[in-house]
Amino acid sequence: MPKVQVLHGPNLNLLGTREPGVYGTKTLAEIDALIRVEAGRLGLEVAIAQSNSEAEMIGIIQKADFDLLIINPAAFTHTSVAIRDAIAAVGKPAIEVHLSNIHNREDFRRHSYIAPVATGQISGLGYQGYLLALRAAKGILES
Ligand code: DQA
């Protein structure tokens, strides 16, 4: 069974109470439960991790114990050459997901260091972005 790693970045552990008008009212545990259901429906094995640490996220990416990465790098999207380089180094397909639309917010959010090394980006569709990413992953891994 193809294996997808979902990796949530910093502050996403606060979902549910963190700026709900921007990021929605679901908690990360609720989103993760929906991810597991959708992955099961699609016949994908899924591992899910959240970290507030750039180093820990890089460690998970470097381990490369997955066929495809779905990553919401959160604020590291806009700062981390190191996460971008880790994704490039492992050479596995990666889908970048953002709950909010990073293109219609503050200027500093418009730039993603991750986008150039990602297969694609889903931004602004809330938690459904993760479910759409899983569907895309299935297609990518079967092609
Ligand atoms: C985010 C968008 C980022 O700009 C922000 O720093 C986050 C979450 C999103 O999912 O919309 O923490 O990645």
C-alpha cells in the first residue's frame, strides 16, 4: 500500500482555538481523524505528525519513510530554506497545503520557499485541502 506522510508545522496544534476566523474551528485531532478516514477510503497508508520544531520536521522528511509527503509547513513556509532543501534532497513528490489562502493575506505570506520544490499547492480551502491532497496523492502515486 502506498504510504503518505502528513506533516503539520508550528502552531497547527492550536487549531480550533487559534484564529478560528482564519483557520477554521476544527481541532487538529478532528482534522487528523478525517485524514485517516479519507486515506482508508482511498487505500493509502497514512502517517501523521505535527511539530513546532524545524529540526524535527527536517528529521521526518530526511527519514523519507513515505512515498509522498503532504506538508503544511505553516510559518516555516515563508522562512525555511532548510525544509525546502530537505524536500528537494529526498526527491519524493510533495503537496503543500495551507488552510488559509496565503495569497490574499499579508504580503509576507505570499512567498513560499516550499512551492518551487512541491508537486503542487492547495491553499485556502480549509481542512478540505488535506482531503483533496490525499485524492491527488492517490492519482500521483498510481500514474
Ligand atoms: C498556514 C499559513 C501560514 O502563513 C501560517 O503561518 C500558518 C498556517 C495555513 O495553513 O493557512 O501557520 O500554513
